[in-house]
Amino acid sequence: MYNVFINVLGNPHSVGESMLIEVLDKNSNYSYVIKIYENLADRVAKVLPFNTKLNVWKEEVYFQTPIKLEGEASTYRIKLGEVYYWPPGKSFCLFYGISEPYTPVILVGNFIGPLYYLRYVQDGDEAEVKLHSISNEYSELVNALSERGYDVASPLNGDVIAFAASKSVREGLRLSFLIFKEPYGYHVESDAFFKYDFTYHTLRIIKRIKEEVALRTRYVRLDVNEDGYIVLTAGIRRLEELLEAIEELELNYPEICSLLLQKI
């Protein structure tokens, strides 16, 4: 009936000092931020910046790099939210659905922010890969959310710079969202659950979840975004309210995922 975009991963990878790199899609004016793990940060930093092409294969975006990794532990299975290196193509791989790698891959980092935006990448898009610096526009959010265990970044989202955050909220479940600074305050939007359609079955599910969320939250609501995906959103005036809304996201996002996996 529809695809449910529930982002599942295992235990968070433990790292010390890491680095952020940004993949700028020059065709769409969107960018995607990756946290590179400490053991690879120096090797990646040496080749930045570089130009590449984005390739789409099933539910995966991958791009060639000047990096050659050998002798690293590899895996046949991926976890959503993690970023991998594919040795035959010297490529970084960003998975956003149920796809698995063609051959074994090496874990290199974490993707920061909602994964569903990767669905907008077109095969062959030109890209620049560079060091990422978080915008001063969101400086007040960096410490607040980092202290709560989030990986944070400020990717380009069309014509604006957004604030992205991701973390594991339950074992096996990843929460990610974007925050946009607006004249009235902040707008928060979670990763997508599924693409909206007008079928009776979908409307029943949406009604049920809307009612559940409304009973338990002050700020967060089930919504449809501008791209037609079902998400959680919140419109917030002050930073204190924003942090309360994020707490509501942490509590309700896992519950909605559980409901969607049940027969409603």
C-alpha cells in the first residue's frame, strides 16, 4: 500500500574526536552532512575538498572518493543512519531504504538528519564534498542538542540553511529532524514515515495516530509536509519551548513507529 520510512539502526558507534563533511548536490542545492569516525578523519581530511558525481542504485546514493581503504572490517548488512565505504568503487554509500549492499562495505560514519531527503537525488547529479562547519545562525542549538546526545549539522535545504539533528532514541530506532528558523520562531519537522495518499486505509491510520499524538503532546502534531510526506511537526516561538517539543518528539516518534508496524 505504501512504504514506511522507519529508520532502524543498532547500537550507536562509539567515537572520540570526529569530523563533519558536507556533500553539496549542485543540481538541487541540497546538501547532506556525514560525521566521519575518528579513526578515518585524518585520511578523509587530506582529500577535501573534491568533486564527484552522485549515483542512485535502488534505495542508496553513493559517490566515488579519492580514498582507498584496505584491511578494514566489512559487513554484508547495513544499518540505516550509518554511512559505509564500498571498496570496489572507492565510494561512500548513503542508504535510505531497505536496500542492502551488492558486496561487503566498511562502516565509516553517521548520516546527520532525515534520510528521506536522499530520495530527491537524481542519478548523475554533480556534487562537491567538503569540510562542514555548522552555521552561526544556529549556535544556540548546538550545545543544547549535543548535550542531549544528538549529532548536529546545518545542511543546505534549497534556498535556506536548516539545522539537522539525529540520535538513537531506543535500541534499534533512530530519530532525526530538521529545524528551520522563521520570523515567528522555529519550525521542526521529523523524518518521514511514509508518502501520503488518499486511500481509505491510509486515512484511517492517520486519524488514529493524530488522535494519539494530540492526547500526549502540547507542541508536536502529525502533519503532511510540503513534499507530501507524513511527518511530525511543531511551530515554536521560543528556545525553551523548542526543547520541550524535542522531548515530545523523543517520546512520540517511537510510539508512532510501533503503531505503524502493527495492524491498525
